[in-house]
Amino acid sequence: MALPALVLLLLLPPLLSLLSRASTATGGCTLPGQGELSNRQDGDIMIGGLLPVHLNWREPKINFMESPEPILCQTFSLRTFSLAMVLMFTIEDINQDKTFLPNVTLGFQLYDSCVSLMRALWGTVWMLTGKDRPVLNYQCQSQGLLAAVVGESRSTTSISVARLLGLYRYPQISYLSSSPLLSDKFQFPSFFRTIPSDVIQALGQAQLVTHLGWTWVGVLSTEDDYGTLGSQILKEELQKRGVCVAFHETFPLVPSSVIIDRIVEVVRRSSANVILVFSSDPFVIPVMQELSRQNISGKVWIASESWATSSGISTKELSNLLRGTIGFAVTEGKIRGIEGFIYNFKPSSAPNDTLVKESWEAIFECQWPGPKTNLTTAEGKLGETTRFCTGDEILDKLSESEVISLRSTYNVYNAVYSVAHALRDMLSCVPGEGPFTNRTCANIRHHKPWQLLHYMKKVRFRNKIGEEMYFDTGGNPPAVYDIINWQQQPDGAIQYKKVGSFDLRVSKGQELFINISAIQWHTHRTLVPQSMCSENCPSGYRKVAQKGKPGCCFDCLPCTEGEISNTTDSVNCWPCPSDQWPNERRSECVLKTIEFLSYQEPLGATLATAASFFSITTAAILCIFIKYRDTPIAKANNRELSFLLLGVLLMSFLCSLLFIGVPRPMTCLLRQPAFGVIFVLCVSCVLAKTIIVVIAFNATKPNSNLRGWLGPQVPIVTVFASTLLQVLICATWLLLCPPFPEKNIKLKTGIIILQCNKCSVVAFWCMLGYMGLLVCVCFLLAFLARKLPDSFNEAKWITFSMLVFLSVWLSFIPGYLSTQGKYMVAVEVFGIISSSAGILVCIFFPKCYIMLLRPDMNTREHLLGKASGKSKKIKAI
């Protein structure tokens, strides 16, 4: 904002010097335009036009003590002059419609700014005053009333002109100035435009980049208001969408080989394959030419509207570099009748108009005869052989020479019609119902600038093409852009093809439309080129930023165990619910495998079969003992204890089935206490048998006091006392901390183990410890009594059974502690079955053998016949 104000301060002294010179004049109005690059047509209401017909100029030296020298304009442009022709055509089109502005004729006064800020300000003051040498705050009354000014093209120039016109509230309508600053109505109260603001363009470009999946782009811009503000807004919009800017370089306003070489080197080295260029076309050309010379290709260029349809850049020489370019262009509109107007245009209609003569020379490459021959042309100089212009040449090849630029000229067309509709609304005001003080109306032939400004703000109409035109509170038109693609033809020429649009008038989220299949990329492939600093992180990975680099540069790390990411480029991984686990790709959570010792699996089925087999075997042995209960072998060593032991062994085999299957509250509550009590009862019976054997053989000694212990009380007390202590341990366990079923999700990765929580490990090991103590005592007694005489001595078989028992359970402890899940349960079940089977086999199989297969040995005589002398005196128990 400080730059335009500074320019105004610099230009005030020359303008004041003009004021002092004009104040000494004789008065009256001079004919404006004499000797100036200007054009004029009188009318009741005048519309001014600031148009850069010449693209280059030479700045004179400013001496603040003298009047400034005139600025010399060079390089006449037919494409820019077409804007002036459209302005003239539009005014003529309005004047021909006698019902549009009845009894009012529009005129125009054009001024060539030559892309010069000083000339633009000079021309603005000229249109305000009507004098060839303009005087501020003075207006020549012989000309028609100035209504508004159409122009300028560059935002920097429009900002300065808008400050000047805003002082007087003269409406200004620009056709190409898109700087966001101009939407500030506090600074520029009378500024309007028929091109959308760069804010909209930047928003559209950012959405396009995101839509095509690009996350790593470069930005080039100019150092003027258009490039600086536009690129700043563009970068902000890109960053909002997670797109990183790899580099941002600025074009010099005055070409510099050093700066251009630096930009070229940055583009060459960058890994960004997409480059957005926010610049006017004159500043883009030198850089593109150098890039083409160094054969740097393979980039996708995104063009701002200022050069999206520039014929100076889209040349055959640059087509290999720029093919596939995507540009944002102002909406195209076919102006009906414009070609007929141009074809019928003759220099004789404006004999004193230097702009018309120059355009004629440029189109037909001729010269007007005269003492001062104009040697400048539209895109170059005349050849060596010069022919003179006659004024009768036919403009039948004008469209082929692309003089008519349908995009920028359409904006000029809408700008003029916007002023005309504001004048029409002013003319249609009903006295007494007006919008001004005391409900008055403005006099259209003598209105004030601020009165027309009031109607300009409320303009809303449909042009002859059918498009609606209006201005929002910021003076901006409906925001619509065409998205075009530069497609290389077989002959190397560039053709613009519309492939989409960006329209803010539609519902939110539908603004961007693009036909990707219609785009011709620089690779000549249909696939969208990639542009990213790092490859996308697939599902199952998370992004980790690389130190010292933008956010789009990252490494992909797999999610940790138990976590997933189900989106591409995920920043975080999320843990799965407790009952789920990541799949192999860690992209989704799946139900964990449930593990428990099941009847359906081989291990569980084998153990259940073994328990069932030994249960049936035990029941069969019990039946045999019942059948042969009166035989000597059955009576030996306490028949009742044998029956009790067989029953307990049967329950022991059956209680192992409590450990197989889904753990439930009741099974968890019963399995360990039942196992502990039953096994202690079993060992107690064996211990009682062992004690009876020891007492029986020691009671035969002389003067022995053990004869009184040979009754049934000793085994009953032994079994009852031994079992009662285990019952107390288990009862205390169940009362204080009963076991319960649980789902263990921490023991094994990705597996839910259904198990019984013992609740109290101390109680469990107390139970096992007590049982082990009884086994050790029983083993010790049986071992000491193993060599006692008599054939019915069970001590040696009890010794073997306890040895098996101890071996099983001593191996059980390390096995139990080293396994997990269902295998821990399987070890315990195996210990129960194998130890019970050892007792069953060692104690009862020999007796069953005698009962079933050797009945001759199952006699009292046989048993006593083998006994020693001492044992023969003992009665069978």
C-alpha cells in the first residue's frame, strides 16, 4: 500500500508544474488528444478508457525543477488494441439501441497508458479535466460529462488510479486488475472490476492441486502487487490443504540474467514436478525461454489468468516445455456482432486518430505515407520492402491473427455495459422516489460522480450472452474461471482446450469441475503426473517428519504392535479394542484368536479320551473287587480302603474333565479345590494302607505296643485328618479369593486366552505343597516297608506308585511354570491323569491279575505258604 502512495507523491510535482503552466494560459478548452496516443468520440455522457496499447515504454529522466519530458511508447500490440475496439463497439451497440438510453448518447475517450504508471495517472487527469495539459480540480465544460473510467489492466497501476478517482468518487471498472487489495472499499471506494479477485483464483488453484493429489509444488511470481499478493494468498491456501511449497522465487520486473539463471537452477534441482506461476506474461517469457534453451522439461506448469492464454508464451518454440500446462482463464464469452464491427472498421472514420493508424499498419504490415513514417509494428518491424497503406484494405483475416481475445475483451464488454446499466437505472428514477436527499433523483446529464457510484453498487443484469453480471460488496463480479489445458498439435502449435471450471456460484464443495481424462499431460499419458516429496504412506504405516524439512517430506514407519492405521498418509496409529488385533498389514482390526483347552482340538480330545479310558478302567477294577471282595487277595491290606481308593481314583480321573472346555464360573470355582481335595484323599488312602502295613508287621514283635492300633480307627483317622486339612486350605481359598474365569489379552500377542484366574497363587501352591508333603511321607514309609515279608505286603507296590507320583509332579512344576495358556492347563491335566494312573496300575493291576488270571494264587494257603514264620502267625486283615 505504501508503493502507490509514494508514486503519487513523486508524480505530484510534475502535475503541479502542469497546473502552474495551465493557469497562465488564455483559458478555454483545447482539443484533447492532439499529439497524444489517444482516441475520442463525443457524446452526452463520456466513458473513459485506460488501455496499454503499447507494451513497452522508455521512462524519461525526471527533473523536479522543469516540466517532465514525454514518455516514449514502443511495440504496438494488436491484441491489446482489440480491447479498445471492443470498448468502441460496445458503446456503439448501446447507442444503436434507442430504447436502452433514450435521448442520451454515450461517447468515449481512450488513453494509451503504455504499461506506464505515470502515463496512466496523466491520462486519468486528462479525462477528468478535458484539457490537453490537465489541471487538477478543473473540468472543461465543452465536453460531455465523464461518467466512469474503464481500466487499467495491471493491478499496480489500477491501485494508483483508483486512489485518484476515489477522491472524486468516479467509478472505475478494471477488466484485468485482480489484486485482493482493490476489494478494500475503505481505500478504494469507487473501484469495480469484471475479473474475479486473486483470492478466488488462489483458492481455485489450491483446490486443483489438492484434487490432483499433488503435495509438493514450487511457486514463481513477480515482484509487483499482482504477483506478491497473489502468491502469498496461494501459499496460504496450499498450506491449509497440507500442500508444501518446495521453493518460491520471484521474477524480476527488469530482466536480469543473474536472477533468471538462479531461478532456472532452482527449478532444475527441485524434485517438485508441479510449478505454479503467478505473474504477468511479459515477465514469464525470459525465464521460459532460458528453461527451454537449457532443455529443462518434465514439469507441470499451472498458469495464472494473466498468462494462461498468452500468445507470446504459447509459441512453437516453447511448446515442448509448456505442453500440458493447466491455466486459470477468465470466462470466455462470444460477443455477438464484434467481428462485423471490426471488418467494417476504416481509418477514414477517425482520420486524426494515431492509434487507429498504428493498428492499421500493424495488421497489414504497411506504412501511411507522410513525412514521419511510423516504423513500429504489432509484433516486429516491417520488412525491407515497404508498401503504403491505402485505408481500403479488408479486415477478413482478423480472427486468424488472434486480434480478438475473447476472454479479456469479454471483461471490457461487461465493464462498459455495467456503466450503461447504472446510467439506465439513474435515468429510470421516478421523481419523489429517488434514493438521494428528500427522495430526489439525479440528472443524468449533470449528475455527480457519487450519484452514479450509488447505482453502480446495485447493478444487476443479464448481458446478451445470457450471463448474469453484478458486483458484490467488494466490487467483485461473479467468481468464475475456465480451466484450460495447453495441448500440443502435430505441427508443434499450442491449442487451448477447456477441461474444467471453477465457479463459486454453485453449492459449496462443487466449485471445482475438471475432466482429467481430457487433459493432455507433458508425458503424453493419461495418468496424472505425481509431485510429492515423499511417497504416500500406505495403510499400516504412519508419517514421521524428516528433520529440517517441510511437512510433506517424511518417512513411513510401520505401526507398533497392537496398532493400526486405515488411511493413507496417516499421522498416527490407533490401538485396537481389547478383543481385537491388527491384521498382517496392520490396516484394520480383526477379532483375536480365542484359545482354551477344547474338546475339539487334538490335545484336548486326547486328554479327555485318556481320562475317560482310565475312569472306565477304574470302574471296571472296582467291579472286580466288589465281585471278588471275599477272596484273600481282596481282603489283604484293608478291603474298605481299597474300595475307597478306587472310588477316589475314579473321581480323580473325572475331575480332570473340569479343566477341559470353556472356563465357566462354576468350573473355575471347582476345578482346583476338587483336584486338591480328591488327590489328598487318594494319597491319604495310600498313606493309610502304608501305615497299616508298617503297624501290622511291627505289632508281631514281642512286647509291641502297636497291637492296639490294628483296628479300623487308624485308617479312618488318617484319611479323615489328612483330608480335613486340605479341605480347610481350599475352603479358606474359596472364601477369601475364589477363582474366576477371565480373558487374558496380555499373555500372548493377538490371542485371547480364556482361563481361570486362581485369584490367590499362594493358596494354590499351599494346596500343592501339602499334597506333596503327604506323598513324600507315604513314599518314605512305603520305601522302608518294601522288604517286609509275606506275599500280601503292598509296600513295594505303594513305593512304585508314589515314585511315579513324585516323578510326575516334580516334572509338572517346571513344565507348569514354563508354559502358558491352554498348554499350562494341559500339563496339569496330564499330571492328574498320569499320577492317578500310576497309583491305579501299581496297586491294583497285580491284584486283578491274580483275581482274574491266577485264581489258584488267590487262596489263603497259597498266601500263607509263601510267608515267613513270623508272618504266618498274623491273621489276614
